[in-house]
Amino acid sequence: MMRSPGAAGFDSGRAPVASSRLLGAIATSLAIGTLSLCLMVTLTVLSIKATVAMPIP
């Protein structure tokens, strides 16, 4: 089986995958998601500490 000269596989020239605006939007959404996850974990830890600190009636 012969390969055509134009089919170079991964050795071919690089094609643009996404625009810079799309990459910026993805980075922004990942940053917002990370910050919200950190906030949720912090609130969970603080509420657990507050619950443990309460005396048992």
C-alpha cells in the first residue's frame, strides 16, 4: 500500500486550532470554576468546624 505524497500524518504543517478569543474565554471560565470550587471547599470546612465546635445538648 503506497502513501500519497501529501499525507504526512503528524509531520504536516501546524493548523490553527482555536482563536485567541476562544482560548481566553476557556481560560477565564476555568479560572472562575477554580475560584468557585475553592470558595465552596472553604465554606464547607468552616461550616464543619462550626458544627464540631457546638456543644452537644
